[in-house]
Amino acid sequence: VIYGALPPAVRREQAALFNDESSGRNILIASDAIGMGLNLDIRRVVFRTLRKFDGERTRQLHASEIRQIAGRAGRFGGRYADVGLAAALTPDDHAALREA
């Protein structure tokens, strides 16, 4: 699990466990915090929603935020560098994801 308020050392530890094939951890549940400076060996990013609470209100993610998070999948140099997939759970979010 990775989320914004998680201490940086714990965030790095969680990322390392996810990236280690021998750890048995092959699913990562995360907030948009994964879009910020973590090197993750991810094949697929699935968005539960393309909305977030920004401290004041719930808003739609900006296209740049969607691209940053979705861009975690298939990163250069990882096991899945040849294929990165992004999906959304709702039809409305499918369209927004494609447009981003």
C-alpha cells in the first residue's frame, strides 16, 4: 500500500517489496502518490476513479496527472518495458483516460 501521508522511508520499502519478484507481492494498492518519484516495475495501472480530494474539494484529475500515474506502467528498463497498460473501472473514466 502506498499513499501520500506514508513516511518516505516506508513508501520506498513498499516499492522495493513490490518490485522484488521473490516477495510474493504482485498487486499494489495506491493513491496518486505513485505518480511522484517512485520507480515501480508495473505492467498495468487500473484507476478506480479519476477523481481525487485535493484538500478542499473532490475534483477530476488533470490530464497531466492521469498521464503521470498511468505512465508508471511499462517504464523503460523494467520487466514490462515493452508493454504498459492503463484501464479505468467506469465507462465515463474510460473516455477521460483515452483523452489524457
